[in-house]
Amino acid sequence: MPLLSIRGLGVRYGNNVQALDGVDLDLGAGERLAIIGESGSGKSTLARAVAALLPPTATLQGKVTWPELGRVARNGRDIGFVFQDPASSLDPVISVGDQVAEVAHVNLDMAWPAARRLAGELLDRVRLPEPALLASAYPHQLSGGQKQRVAIAAAIAAGPRLLIADEATSALDTIVQAEIVALIRRLVDEDGMALLFVSHDIALAANLADRIAVFRHGRMVELAATGDLIAAPVSDYTRALLGAHLGLGAALGAGA
Amino acid sequence: MSAPLLGVEGLSKRFSRGGKNFAALDGVGFSIAAGETLALVGPSGSGKSTVARILLRLVEADAGSVHFQGQDLLALRGPALRAVRAKLQMVFQDPQAAFNPRATVARLLDDPLRIHGVVDRSERPKAIAALLARVGLSAELAGRAVHEISGGQRQRVAIARALATRPSLIVLDEAVSALDVLVRADILRLLAELQREQGIAYLFISHDLGAVRAIAHRIAIMDGGRIVEQGAARAVIAAPVSATGKALVAATPELPVSKETVS
Ligand SMILES: Nc1ncnc2c1ncn2[C@@H]1O[C@H](COP(=O)(O)OP(=O)(O)OP(=O)(O)O)[C@@H](O)[C@H]1O
Ligand SMILES: Nc1ncnc2c1ncn2[C@@H]1O[C@H](COP(=O)(O)OP(=O)(O)OP(=O)(O)O)[C@@H](O)[C@H]1O
Ligand SMILES: [Mg+2]
Ligand SMILES: [Mg+2]
């Protein structure tokens, strides 16, 4: 029984933008799925549709169900969501420790002292340096990478079954990006969470995901196990994306 | 050897932040030959954009010298500076932020032609069409506002604008970083082609080693305001010596070559 089942999903913004069309997709418990595609292809729309975070102007066709839960998933409790810009998901006037604690307080009905203790443990788990000290810091006092660690701690605070990361590393430099990807991989492994990893970087996606879904103009043009998709892409579009990847190895990105 | 197109020596700059004074640049030196691409790479905050801003005279250096086409760039003022600026252009990561979004494409390209007196007024519409063609855009785009074109098209317009004054060096600060992979590949090809045809040199600032490997002849790796490693781009990327170079290479995501290598 899949954790998440998507059938015939379409999303239309206002009256004219069909951002998603006819998407069928299952996600198993503990499975890591990457969503890739160019800007405007509908990746964030899919992520928001899954988390029920679409704006009121959006109309939905089709179905998003949670067979394993047997009920509708709640964002915060069953789903942890990490956005590209950590500044936008963190409140500038609340200490980062309290922001993480609040997720546990609200979603797990945890009393504040216990929630604060849990927050301290989580900030340590996401390897925020000096977590005891930085728990009382405010977002603007942290670097981009540190803010993203806090956002991840908040996302996993309630022990969700699914972690959604929408371009969570795109604003970070290469070295910090690799650290955050390693962190996501470790947390997903340790907690047995499923992962929906949205990225426009096919190599990054390939290093993290069991399966990759390629989106273009609101449609899913290919869905395959990572190894198969890289070794034997079926759609021309996937092939073009692979061809445009600029790697460091002699065999890849060569021909310049 | 003849003097390089651009020679930078001992560039230093201190900023203060939160009451603390720190060195954003600490004795940075490099050179670029005519028609060559030097990549400046490094982690966020290492000082790359500060170098670019000093070259463009948007920020004053505390110490050091910059020689461009044989002239002491940091000492130039007024008309002499303006004349040199025509030959030293810049393209940023997000042209939307740099441009007035309501300005038309034609207006953006007309500005440098007019300010630097590149061609007569009557010739300017033709020059604008030629610039658009040069970067692979249709002349019909000239009438559109900046907010009415795509990110890739905007970056092409930014390059066309930089080309208008026939520069010998273009500073590209994360100019392809925000673009989709297919568009990025197009823009990198365009830059390489312009370099072949017009002998333009580039200072290519990026933390994307894949793009650097595709376009740069030489690479300088920065960390903490210093250059920690410098050399031929492919050789350095294949076997970095500095800790920063090694970390950057290790952090660059690679496609698994085959199923066997996927762990
Ligand atoms: N709130 C909105 N109102 C109207 N249109 C929207 C809205 N959000 C997204 N769109 C449009 O829906 C389409 C899909 O957008 P979406 O943000 O899902 O793409 P994406 O694949 O995440 O792109 P990116 O890589 O740039 O983040 C685009 O055409 C976009 O302009
Ligand atoms: N005007 C300023 N005032 C104070 N500090 C500054 C100023 N400009 C830059 N800095 C600081 O100087 C250091 C170097 O910044 P710079 O923008 O050159 O880095 P960068 O290598 O371009 O980083 P990125 O990859 O994030 O663009 C950083 O610590 C930055 O915060
Ligand atoms: Mg998106
Ligand atoms: Mg910069």
C-alpha cells in the first residue's frame, strides 16, 4: 500500500495557467523520489498540491490520497516541507529554537518545556554548530546554510512520514549544498521518511533518489528508477537534460 | 611576454559588519590575457563579487592595483574612466534586478550606444537589431518590456547590452547560475562563440565547476578573501591541490556513470 497516491492530478491557476495536467504517481513509505524539470514545469505546484499548500486561486482536478494513513495528511504533522528560501519559512522575530519547538508544540500537543528540549535535540541532529547557544539566535544571525538546517529541523520536528524539499539547496553554494543533501539523506534514512526532492539539477537528484520523475510543461514525461533513467532515458527531453549536464569527469560534458 | 589585458595585484578590501572589521579581500592578484577566460570560483562570501565590484569601480579598494589595457584603472576619473568602462563590461546573475522592468529591450540596448557614442543616432535602430541577432534573439523582441521576456532571453539581452560598446573584457558574475540547464548550455555556447569571433576576454565568476570546466581556460580558487589555488582549469579541476579546491570538486554533483556506480 503506497504512502501517497496521486491520480489524474491537474492544477489550474486562475483561469488560464494549466500548471499540472494528468499526473499519476505513487510514493511508497520510505521511498525517495526526485522531481526534476525546467523552470515553470510544475514541480513546485506538485509539491504544494501534495502538501495542500496551493493558493486559493488554484483549482484542483484528480485525487491526492494517503492509502497508508487512511486519512488526509496534515502538513507539519505528516508532511515536513522545506522551501528554497529558508528566510521565507522562518519567522524573523522568533528565536530559531522556539520556531522548531512550536512545530512539536502545535502538532504533537507537546508542552513547551518538552518541545524546547526536543528542539535542542533536533538542532543538534541537523548539526547546527553550538546548538545550545544558537537556539536563542534569530534567523538573520545565521548563514544561509545554517538557516536551512533550522528549517529542516522544524520540518522533521513532528516526525512526519514524508519530507518535501522544494529546491531546498538551490540558493546555497556548492559546498554547503552538498552538506545539506548529506543531511537530508541521513535524516531520511534514520527516520524511514519518504522524500519528495524537487530540483532542476539532474545529477543532484540522481545522487539522492531511488526514482526520478521528469516534468515538462505540467506533464510527467518520464518516471523511472534512477539508474535506468540515467543509463537508458526513454524521452528525448530527458536525454536533452542529461546531455546539457556539465560534469567534471572526462567522459561527461566533454566535447568542448 | 606582452602585458596582459588585465593585471590585478595585491587587492585588499576591509568591510565592517556588526561592529567587526574584517578583510573581504586580502592581497588578491591575477591576470587575464586578451581573448582568455579566467574563472574565479569559491564558496559564498569568499570575495568573488567584491573583486568584480572593484574592477567596475563600484567599490573602492583599500590597497592594490588594477591595470587594464596598460592603464591604471583605479586612478582613472571622469571621461578617461568612461572611455575605459566601454571596454570593460559586466553581466550579473539576475538581469531583472539590474534593469528597470518597464524599460523596453530597445531602450536597454540604445543606452550604451548613446552614452558611449558608439554609432550615430540614425544608425542606432540598425545597431540594436544587429546586437539582438548577435545573441540569437529576434528583432521583434526590441519592443517588449523586460518583464515580458523569459529569464534566458533577459540574460541574452544583458549580454547584448554588454557587447554594444565592443568590450575587450566582460565580467560575468554568476551570469548563468539562475538559468535552466538547457538555457545555460546555450548561453555558454554563445559566450564561447563571441570569444572566438571577437577575441573578448571573460572573468567568469561562479561556484559551478561544471560550467567553469566547460568555458574557462584558467581558474583561480578563492577562500576567505585570498586566492588559494590558480592554474589551467581542467588540470586544477582534475587534481586540485588546495583544501578549498578539493572540497569544491568533491561537492559538485556528478551523474552516476552507470548502474554499477550507483550505491
Ligand atoms: N500562484 C500562481 N498563480 C498563477 N500562476 C502560477 C502560480 N504559481 C505558479 N504559477 C505558474 O504555474 C506554472 C508552474 O509553476 P511552478 O512554480 O510549479 O513551476 P516550477 O517547476 O516549480 O518552476 P521553478 O523551477 O522556476 O521553481 C508556471 O507557468 C507558473 O508561472
Ligand atoms: N558592502 C559590504 N559591507 C559589508 N560587508 C560586505 C559588503 N560587501 C560584501 N561584504 C562581505 O564581504 C565578504 C565577501 O563578499 P562577496 O559578495 O564578495 O562574496 P562572494 O564570493 O561573491 O559570495 P557569493 O558566492 O555568495 O556571491 C562577505 O563576507 C560579505 O558579507
Ligand atoms: Mg519551483
Ligand atoms: Mg557574489
